[in-house]
Amino acid sequence: MAVRSGGDYRESLAAMSPLVYLDGRVESVPDHPAFTGIIDSYADLYDMQGDDRLAFEEDGSRYAMSFLVPRTQDDLVRRRTAARLWAEYSGGMLGRTGDFLNAALTAFSQAGSWFADADAQFEKNMAAYATWVRENDILLTSTVGSPQANRSVSAAEQGGGETTLRVVSQDSDGIVVSGARMVATNAPIANEILVMPQTVLRPGLDDMPYSFAFAVPADIEGLTLICRRPLRHGNSVVDEPLAARFEEIDAVCVFTQVRVPWDRVFLLGHPAKSNGMLTQTGATALMAHQSVTRTTVKTEFYAGLLSEMAEAIGIDRYDHVRDDLAQALVAVQMGKSALRAAEADGAVNEYGFFQPDMAPLAAVRNWFPRYFQTLPEKVRKFGASGLTALPYESDTRGELEADIDRYLQGRNVPGHERVHLFNLGFDAAVSSFAGRQALYEYYFHGDPLRMSAAYLTAADTSAHRQIVAKILGRGR
């Protein structure tokens, strides 16, 4: 099938029956109001793949651009262009679009020797799975982290060793796993769940049962998806411009004696390799290339929103407002520059694909989670009390229409248009949807403190220190 349409995606969901709980058992995911908006949006994304910038031809078939194996810098640009088009659709609010994990799978498909180093069968399994996902344009999600039972002890000690997802047995047919993983964004509307290794595992027997990588269908027997509360209130796209369309539901994955066939196991019993699966295969670099593209678009969205709000109510001439706008535009350029630098300084890695330089991408991944928190703050500052006085769309078109157009008007816009714009600001900075976005971006790549520590550990400061040494006259 290769590139699929929105209709194909909807059909794939209708054919599945995941065990989903959201205020009780969900009988039909496609028909449940918590999922209809996001399913519509993902279907739109699949329909967009008719655009040649979002797909490529190979061996007579057409595939999603996120599966393109980059061989040159130009290929990275093609991948970025596609990722950008998808991100623009939601202003960067959709964090788990298929291209993110497709990037990881593309890297894995080329790093066969890395998997073969653990077991030759793992290389074959990964290659076959990556091919199947690409040819069927499967929507993947992944699980991140373990239950927060007791963070002061290791995975093997959580809840007596029985809460964290682990291998409980294996035989000639495959492995059996039990335990929980959190969080799997979009799991109820995904086709497959890629269960990645935990980090950081310790060498030794205690952590061996927690060292694995595999994939399962989202409706595999024994898997229960426990969803968080929806953040959308069921209002129109005017009242909730973002939440009505772009709320990705997060779920806890509970595995109860789930049998995973051997052909879907990609790593088992290698804690050291588990810790390095993403970084050592080049997957982190391709994923970061996609995620920095998305967060740059998201910064552009906020810069545009701030500009529109400032102009609408005539505050765009104040110096403190102009300073905030300037800083948002600077942030946009930082993201764009990092992407260009990563592409220009990329190189063919040991697995034969052109890998973006990780240094500028790692810098943005460390900087953006904290910087992003300032963007909703600026929206709240610009909107002030105007964000607390927003009537329903129905009232802007009913008997109150004249009053709303008169008393809620902006400098150059009638009241109903300003309400629509400020509803967008509310959804981006004040609503529950906005709160989840802030939390999501803060922890998107992991704990920011751990990220900073890892970044510093990997950093080479010798050239910087040499400048200081020269000024101090050392070595003369």
C-alpha cells in the first residue's frame, strides 16, 4: 500500500479493537468524542501525503518522506521540508505525528550490524519490521518511562519488582512480558506500539529482565490502555481552536502476560546496548532533526499569535511588547539556524546514511523545554483580562452579536473576530490543553536536569578554554 490516505487510516482503526479505558471501557475508539477530533486531524495529515514534498518514489512505489534514508545533505532538507509541512498543520501542537518514530525506525533499518552484535536474528527482525511499517504507512507510538512508584530505587525494586514492565518468561515462540509503561501518547489511535528500552539500566542480572525492545499491535491481547482525562470540553473549533483538533490523548500501558513473538523482538538481555540503542544507531539524531523542526514551527506559531494579538488591541507600539516579540523572533531564528547547521555539518555515519550533526540539535533540545514556558506567559501578558472575558461562539452570532462587536472589538477588528483570536490565545496559554502542552514540552526529551548533565558530559570545552589560556599567556 505504501503511502496511505486518511480513509485508509480510518479503516485501519475500525479494524482494531484495543482495550481502552477512559471513564469506563471505550467500546469504539473511532466513535468516542475524546478521539474524533484527533483522528480527523491525523486523517488530514495522511491525506496531505498526496503532495510530492511529503512522499518519495522508490522501486515503483510511493513512500512517506519520513522513511527516506538520507544519503546526502539534500535528503535531510527533503525530510525537514516534509516534517515542517506536517508541523505547520497544527502549529507544532501535535507532538507524536508518525514522522517522529518513523525517523527512529529509518535509522534502525540501516544499523543492522548494531543489532546483529547482540543477535543476528535481531537484525533480521528489525529490517523486516521497518520494511513492513514503511510499506503499510503504519502509525507508531512508543512507551516512555515507568510508573512513579518509588523513584528512589531501581526498576527492579519498584513495587517489589512487579510494576515496571519486564520479561517474565520466554520459550520457542517468543517472550512474555508483564508490568506497566507510561506514557504512550496516542496509543488508542495508533496501529502499533514500539516498546523502547528504558534508560538508564545497570549492568548485571537485576536489570536483565528490563532490557528489551519490541513492537506490538495496539490491540494485542493482554494490553490495557488507561487514558488520562480529556482536556477538551466538547466545544466548537472557534471556542477551542486547538483542543478541538489537536488533543493527543496520553495513556498508561498495562501489559498482563502479553506474548510477543520472536520476530517482533529487536533486543533482549543487553543492558549496556539498551542504554545506547537510540544514540548509537543514529536514531536520536534523525528524531531530533524532526523534533527541532516541529518546535521551531511551534515557536513561529507563538510569534505569529503574539503579533496578531498585539496588533488587534493596539499594544504593538509599546517597548516591552516589542521586546517580547523580538525575543520570540530571535528564538525562531535559533531553531532554523540549528537545523541548517545540523544539515550542513552532517556526515555519512558508520551505517552509511547521512546523519545530521547532533551538536546544534542537542543545544536546542536542552534550551527549548525551558524557553517554551515563556511563550504562553507572553500570551497571557499580551491578552491580560481580555483572555478572561471570552463568550461562546454561539453568543457572538446570536442576539448579543451587536453588543459583542461593539464592546469586544479590537483596534481594527470587530468583536467576534477578536474573540476568535483571543480564544486561540486562551487555548495556547491558559486552558488545560495549554497546561498539558507546557508539561509535554518540558519533559519531551526527558528530565531537563538529566539532559543538561548529559549535554555537559558530552561537551568538548577544550577549544573554548584554549582561548582563555591564550589570553592568560599560558604555555609561553
